[in-house]
Amino acid sequence: MEKIKTFINFVKNNPQALEEISLYLEALSKEFSTSTLSHHLMVLAQDKNLPLSTKRYLLEFIGEKAYRELYIQEAIDIYSFLLKNFPSQSYLEKVENLKFLKGLERFKSITDKHNLKIDDLQEIYICSIEKETSIEALLIEKKNIPKEEILKALEKYYGVPALDLKFLINKRKLKRNPKVLQIKRNFFEENLCIAFELEGKNYLVSYNPKDEERIEKVKRVLQIPELKLAFALKEDILFAIQKYYDITFEMVEPYYEEVEEAIDETELVDSTIVNLVNLIIEEAYRRRASDIHWESLTGKRGLLVRFRVDGECFEYTTIPEHQKRGCISRIKIMANLDIAERRLPQDGKIKYRTKEGKTFELRVATIPTIENNEDVVMRILGGIEFRALEELDLHPEHYETMKKLLELPYGLILCVGPTGSGKTTTLHACLRYLNKPNKKIWTAEDPVEIVQDGLRQVQVNPKIGLTFSRVLRSFLRADPDIIMIGETRDQETAHTLIEASLTGHLVFSTLHTNSAPETVTRLLSMGIDPFNFADSLLGIIAQRLAKRLCSKCKQPYKPEPEELSRLKIEYGENPLKPLTDELISKGNFYRPVGCEHCNYTGFRGRIAIHEILVPDEELKELIIRNAPAQEIRKVALKKGFLTLKQDGILKVLRGETTLKQILDVTVR
């Protein structure tokens, strides 16, 4: 260990001498184990005084050595550390490749004796996938490694007995368990395991004893007491299953009565499918997904499952073809849909309760696709966070403006933006601010995503004629102080909203428009009276959601002059609130890095950006004469109006997000 300490001191005193460091490392690597070296180099690489180039060299050296010597997990840890501190596509690919090769670690104890390199194993691994056979079988066939040596190495790796099933079956040393014969053969073939009795002990022989979830599932199905775990080669297990169900091969007397009482195959499949669908739904909820996409692949390639998290989709898993129809049927049953109808789209809902007791709702839509397939999209409702007004990422001036609007006794407040821009969260934060015992508040929503005590909430149902406009008319007869309508979809609803706001009610609603000024022209184009609209309108809040930088790994940096120039250009003109050099100099700029907390994306969660249009007399005149949105925006800017993009850029200066994320969600 003294040599390692000497080396560490040399590196600290001569951090740029990479050639000498390289020679030193080569010498140490012959004397010390990879695990010992990697531990000390990982600690050394965290020294803040070392140049970045030296840190990278040390970690890359030991990472490559760990990979070559089949210390795959250590190599994953090293390259994950490199990816976190020096984000690079090559490091990301390296980590993914290492995870793919993780299973090769089990052959480490036989590599030296048989002169096996990582490249040889990788080649055999790929060949095994192409030929749909095991790596062990190819090692025996192509490298002439005795089966006994492979079993011994795997026994050491897995820590359970490694059995030569073919030998034991041929010697008639095994006995069948009658409970196993009650289970269909394909269950064991799919799970690559089988149960035997050997020398008075019950063994579950598996090809992957470390797959704890699969092992537990098989044990639950078998219900055999004191079932010990063992390992066998894949080909041996398949051979054993074939022999097990061949009644001419008598390992014990066949139990015909038990065979007749075998479980129905559909029950077993249903149980597997139910668990699979539940697992995917709970994993999506745990990962904060807003949607689950079940996409039937053409050419009988299975069912692709994707999650949408923070506005972006990513692939989660692919379900095999033979389970595809079962999964879709299971979802339809949960949503009370017709499982026989595959030609038409269907809509439904699921109330779901997790193992931890959390309850939420899923909105389900099925859509027929080519090759007689179906896709399913699930929107997870109830995952929306219940926020207070102070938690909406409002600019300080916007926050004060919002409070002033909410303190007004009557009028119309609109929250606008595309689907998924956080309008519901904003309106419920406003209602939470107003929710007092002396106020009667009615809401009509489709669907009800956030439930608040003190609010009277109605779920609209257009199928039975319970539309927004009909519910709104009934609200006016129910003595309300405040009304919230989930969405203004038609002219009738818009007219009734304005009437309600003019008759002494504070009214909230949403609209799918791109900006606050455009909302004015959209409503006027619906045919509503411009005088009444101008008189009733208190304010329009437009908003978007941009990705928020991960608080755990975001990295401060000094932007280049070109980036600052781009920032000014994108901000544009604002007579009362210009983007000055002084304001930029006080800014805190951060860049995304990526860590385990944010799934190595550099972003976690989203931040809202807003623009709030509060009409004064001049703006009301423009509304009355139906002025174009551009003219309304121009006048509003002179009065201190901040556009969505400008509000977003101010949040870039606060270190909450990046310019790219703001530009991705805004036009003006």
C-alpha cells in the first residue's frame, strides 16, 4: 500500500505528467488487484485540485482495466462516475454496453486458465443471442471447456449448487414432485426452471438464480415447502422439462389423479398478465409518468410500452407477442370496455390502488391499428401535485398581479395554453387561495384531476348530456360565489361564462390558445359580444411548462458572448422591462449534467413560465373594436407586459432552466 500512497503523492505534485503517470499505473496494475486500484483512483479523481484531463485519464485507465478483467460492475460504476462529471455520448454508450455485458462476470474464474478475453466472451455472447442458445453451451462447443469446470465456476458465482441435470436424469437420481405435474409445461419453459427431488431435498433448478422476482413467482405457483435453489445449464433444463412431462420416462410413478386436476392454462396466463399489467402501471406512477403508451408492433414483434415523463416519451419495455393480446384484454376489462370490439376506438376509466395504498385514476383510450392490432394510451390522473399559489414559479410581479385579481369580487379570469401545460394546477392553486368557509365554490371538470375539500366538484359526462354549458347553467341556480369551468369548448359555454361574471360571480375557465392576446381574438371569433367581454374580463394567464434543471447535478458555468447575444435577441424588446447587461451580469447560469436522480438527463420536473394580460381602459377599447392580437400585444408591452419567452429567459437567469428548453416551448 505504500507504493500506492507514493503514486498518489506523485500525481498530486505532477498532475500534468501523464506519460510518467501512465508508466506508474502499468507497474502498479501488475502488483495490485483491480478492485484495490479502482478504489484509490476513484478517491483520487475527486481531488478538486487535479486538472480535469488527469482525472479523466485515471478513471478511463482503471475503467478499461476493470472491463478487460471482467470486473463489469466496477467498470459500470467508474464510467457512470465519468458520465456524471464529464457528460459524453461515448460514456453513456459505454455504460449501456457494460450493463448489457453484466452477466459475463460469471465466467471470470475460468478466463485465465483457458486464455479467454473479454472480446472472446462478447463474441460468444452475441453468437448465443443469434443462435438462441446459451453462452455455456458455446463455451463447451467452441472453446472445449469441460462442462464440470463451467458448473464449478457458476456454483461459485451464484452461491448455490450447480447440477448436471442430464447426468442425474440418465442415472435416474431425480424424482418428480406431483405438484409440478399440475402446472402446464410452457410455464417452466418460459421461466427456464424446474423442480426436482434429489436425495430427499426439493430443489428449484433455475438458469438464472439471481432473478429473485421470477424465482419468487415460480415458488408462489408451486407452493412446495422448503424449496432450495440450484443452477443448471439452459439446455439441460429444457431437456429435463421434456423428460419431466414424458410419461414413458419414469423417474417416479406418475400421479394421474393430480394431472387430471391440473390448473386451467388460462388461469395461469391470466395471473401472469394481471401481475405484468399491474407492475407496469405502478412503475409508471413511481417514475412520475403522465401517460403510458401500449403500442402493438407489426410483424408479431410484441407490444412496446413507453412512458411519458416531463413531457417526453421513452421506451420502458417490450412485451412478447404471445402476451400482447392478453395485456390489452386485461386493460379493457379493468376499464369496463368491450374486449370483443377491436375495430372501433373505445374510452374508459380505471380506479387503481397501489400496493402502498395510493389511489389514482387512469383514463384509457383504445385505438385500432394496422394488422388487426390495437394500441392503448393511459393518462394517469391524480398524479398532479396540489400546489399553493406561492409554488407556481410565478415571477414576483406576476404573483402580486395574481393576488390582486383574486381579491376582486366578480369578473372572468382565463388560464390558457396547450394540453398538458399546467392550467388545471394553476386554477386549483387560485381556488385554494380563495377557498374559505364564507365562499361557495362550484367546479365542473373533465376529468376531476385534483380533489379539494370545501369545493363542490362536478364531473361532466357529455355521453348523457351533462356538458359544461349545462352544468354551468345549473351552477347559476345553486347560489355560487365562485365558479370554475374546466374548459370553454363552444359558443354557448363562452356566452354563459360572461353572463355569470357580469352577474356578480368570480368565474375561472381555460382555453386552448397560444398566448394571452390571441385568447381575446379567439373568443371574439366565437361570436360573443365584445362590450360584455371587455367589461367582464379581469385577466388572462397564459402558460407553458419547460424542463427544470436537476437540482442534484446542475453545473454552474460562464456563458460565451455568442450565447449572451442570443439571449438578448430572443428576449426582444420590452420598453418597461428590457434585458440589460447589468441584469445578465447578475444572472446564475447552469448547464445540465446528468445523474441517477434525473436518469442521466440533466433535468427533473418542470418549471412553469407565464404571461398575464390585465386589460386597462386602453386595452378594453382594443377588445371592443376587435383589434388583432399583434396590436393588443404591442400596447400591452408598453404597459409592462412580459411575454412567455421573456418570463422564461428571466428564469434562465435564475438558474432554473436553459435557453434551449424555453425556446422549445415558446414562439414569442
